[in-house]
Amino acid sequence: IEDIYAFNKSIGNKLKNSYSGFKAGIILMKNDEAKSIGLKSSKKITIFNGPIECLYLEYELYHGSHKKSVEKTI
């Protein structure tokens, strides 16, 4: 894969748009690639694939945003 960041972003988009209501787990090498998925993980665990340090990331998938809307009072 020539552009791993674009590939990871496409995985994040597919998960968010097609699997709302599910959980997904991904194992990545431990580096900045996790941010390129574009989703906030609900669980992050350091694991080892043999001698390679990796991250297990778990995502709770939903449509829209989890940010709470704040009502403005005047």
C-alpha cells in the first residue's frame, strides 16, 4: 500500500458509514497511524505481535457526533 494514511482513513470512513451500532477492533503497529483512521477509540491496549509492539484499538461505531449540544441561554 503506497499511502497507508489514505488507506486507514478509508477504513475509518467505511466503518462509520456502514457499521453504525457495531463495535470494531483494529490492530496497528504502534505509531501515528491510529490517528489516520479518523475515529476516536473507546479502548486502546498495547499488545505485541511477536517482537513488534502494536496497538489494539476498539471503536464504538455511530452516525453523527457524540459531542453534546450546548444550549445557549440569553
